[in-house]
Amino acid sequence: MTFHPACDADRRESVRTVADLWTSGDAFLPLQTSGSTGWPKSLMVPRWAVQQSIEDSAQAFQLAPGQRTALSMDVAGTGGRMMLWRALALEMSLQVLPVSRQVDWEGDLDFLALIPQQALAFSSGQWTRVRTVLLGGAPLQVHEEQALAKAPTTLYHGFGMTETLTHFALRRVGEDPVYRCLPGVTVESVDGALVIHAPSRGVEALQSTDAVTVHDAHSFTWLGRLDGAILSGGKKIFPEEIDRTIAAAFPGHPPGFAGGLADAQWGEALVWYSEPLSDIQRARLITAFEALPSWKRPKHILEEELPLTPSGKWKRKLGS
């Protein structure tokens, strides 16, 4: 393990502390959940379950001792901790980088785990210096997927959470939207919610807050978050699903996103938030709406500054 010269003292200390947790040999290791299955909380997870997750990743990405990787994420979170422990357990050559949206490293890499915002900031030359990239930590918005699909490397999006010890399913970015489970993992849908079974990781019937279409015990398509669904006229609509449908009519950059607005008639009205459109764009958008079932068509197009959260993500619900 080596540190990039730009790593400050806090970064070095935090990484060494988390590395020591792994090398200690303790039977249980600390992780912090993000709140995907409830309120954020601290967990003590068995080492053998973490080791199984590491072995599953090694098989999926053909990772081996001596291969080169880098740590670009904060080790306070599960993604960063698992990346560090993965490199140590597999005896990979690890560069520790500063935590930054602008990621840079020395030489070529065999494997790199990132959040989508870091990957979107890559220069064209950086993509040619890494064999495989794993994205996680957040869903990909439609326009992000379209941009990253052009990357000249093997790019995966992982699906998982702290309770599953990070990713348990993968899909290729820009290709099939279907996530395929890693060996030893099966899924089902219960009342529309994803339920995960991964006994080799100590996971039994873990119910998430993710809405999915399950194709078989080993594959599924993500529709959206159950807690982010828009309840309009008594029906549940997942705005991410609307985004994907509309994006097909706007290759390159869809003009906005679907969301909900408090409404006296509908409870919540499905609307389309957009920056100002040209007449041609507006007509194409309306035509795209007509391809949706009537109850899934946005009731209004709101052409104004896009509503964002303080962290810069799309704010899908207003006034509810």
C-alpha cells in the first residue's frame, strides 16, 4: 500500500486505521449502513462474510495478487472500506488517493471502484489507463449512463448495500439494464420490493426499499426506490422508469426528469421538470409521453430552473 503525495495526514491516518482492522484478524468488523433498508446504523459484521464478498468480487472481475488498483473513496463508508480490505485480502498493489471528485493515479490500473460523479469527471486519456471500473454508491441517472456508455473500458454498475456487504449483482453500463446476481445470491420480489438471499454472506431474506422486476432467481431490473414513488390517483409511479422511457426519444441528453408535485386532484401529480425547451423539443417530448400508458404520462411540463437538492441531485418531489 502506497500513498499518493497529495494525501493529507487525516487521509493517511484514517486509511491506516481501517487497514489495521483487517490485519488485526478480529472475527467481526465495523461497517456503517447508508440507510437503504432503514435508518443509518453501525453494524459489526462477521469477517467470514466480508471474505466471501471479496472472493465473489475477485471471481467476477478476475482480480489476483499483484494486480494494480487504487482507493479513491472515503473509508468511513462501506464502499471505501470494502475496496481497501479487498486489496489487502487479495494482495493487490494499492495506491491510496485523496478523496476528490477529480481522481488521478500513477501508471495503469487493473481495477478501480468509483462513485458515478468521479467517473463522469474523467478525461478521455484516463479511461485508457484502467482495465475495469466498478461504479457504486448511487443509481445512474439516464444522462449519466448515456455519457458513461461511451467510455473505452469495461464499466460495471454494482447493486448492493452494506447489509449485503456491497455489490451482490452487476450489469454492464450502456448495455443491458438487467442486474445479474453473483454466485450464491438469489432474489425475489415480495409486494414489489426486492428481497435478497445470500446465505454464504450471512444474508437471509433481506427486504430492501427498492422496487424491481424480477426476471428469475438470478436477475432483475431496478425500477426505483419504493420510498421515492409518486402516488398519483391511487397508482404508484416510479419516476426513474419514466426517465428511461423518455430518454429513448432524446439520444445524447434527455431534457429534464420526471417528478411529483402536490396536487389537489391527484394527490401527487406526475410532472416533467425541464429547462426551457424549443418548440421542436417540446413537441418531441409530448410525442414521447404518448408512448406511455395514460396513467404514466406527466400531467404538466414545468419549464424552469431544475429543482436540485443541496448536494446537487435532482429533487423529484415538490410540495408533498
